[in-house]
Amino acid sequence: MSGHSKWSTIKHKKAARDAKRGKLFTKLIKEITVAARMGGGDVNSNPRLRTAVTTARVQSMPGENIDRAIKKGTGELEGVTYEEIQYEGYGPGGAAIIAQVLTDNKNRTVSEIRRLFAKHGGNMGETGCVSWMFDKKGLITIEKSQVAEDRLMDVVLDAGAEDVRDEDEIFEVFTQPEDFAIVKDRLDQEKIAVASAQVTLIPKNTVDVDAKNVEQILKLTEELEDHDDVQSVSANFNIPAELMEKAS
């Protein structure tokens, strides 16, 4: 899991910069809208919506934006209909990559995602080609300046978290998807500030990336994440410690 975690550290630093961009809010609004369309507008009876709203609040999205997105999903306000798709493939060096997408134009999006894979030495595969390599988990990150490790362990494990890992400047808290909101709520009750919170795909194993492929695979994952229709990117590559300084 160290490979995932090292990439998570890079993603965490990038997310801190990206949080100031309107693009992040646009992606969160899409997810809230789709969650409300699929399961209704009540966060108490719609786990996916509750997770989406929790993530949006962590990123300081205004409440009126959240409410508007929910109403677009339930049909109370006019909105765009998005299709949910998962694209899978391989990056340079054979790393497995999954891009989870919400799009209003499937033909456009699949063409653009395929082009990004090819541009950076990878290739898209068939549905299911790499998804078996991942587990769905709740992932909450907390900056070390916010809490002592012993206290964090006591709080989250008591609330039902599976594991806590120390990764450079952050702690990573892992949960089962159904326990994600419970653990996040307990952190809120304990006034422990959260840097990010999401239900995501975590690799079961990792593959090492050699020096010649590090730059390409990071560019591929970054450009996928920056794509307007991509909600999240999961990958199973490990960056060896000696290459981390250049990578970050």
C-alpha cells in the first residue's frame, strides 16, 4: 500500500492547490446532482448523496451550491443529465489506472480519455480489465498539525475505521464505505479538521515505476484528474523512495 500512499501524498499537495479552483466545485456539483437523481434528495436515506455532500463541505462549498445541485438532481430545478462511466487501462510500466467519469457526451469523453492514455505511453482497456485489482474504501486525510497520532487512532478506530497510516505530512484513515460517514462525523464531533474525505478505489497491490516512466505516469494521472469529466483517478503504482523527491 505504500505506493498508493506515496501517490496520495502528491495528490494531497496538489489538491490543496486545486481547492482554490472553480473546477473542483464543478466536479463536486456533478456528483451531488447524480447522487440525488439516483437515490433522492434526502442525505439520511441516500448514502451516496451523504458522502458527496460531506466531501463538498470538506472543500468549503457554500450550502446554497449544495442545495441547488440536489434540486437539479431531484428535478426541482432544470439541470443536465450525466452518464456515469468507469474507464480502465494501463499506464507506462504496466500500472493499472481507473478513471471514474460523469459526462453529458460519452463519445466526446471516451475519445479524450483514450487520447490521454496514448499521449503518455499507456492504453485504455476493456471494462473490468483492472478493476479487480482495487477495493472500494473510505479515505480521510488529516494534516499532522491537526491532531496527535494516538488521539486520532483512539477516535477513528472507536468509530469503526479499519486502519490509520502515517504518510509524510498527513495521516490517512481507511474505512469500509458504509462506515465512512460515521467516522467523518466522529472527527467533526471531536473538532479534528479533515483535509480531504472521499470514497475511492484503493489498490490491493502496487507495481514499482522505474525512473524512465515516473514523469510520464504522473503526467498521465494529473491530466486525467484535470479533465472536466473525470471525478476521480485510482492507480496502483509505487514510486520508489529515491525517485520521490523528483516526483513531488
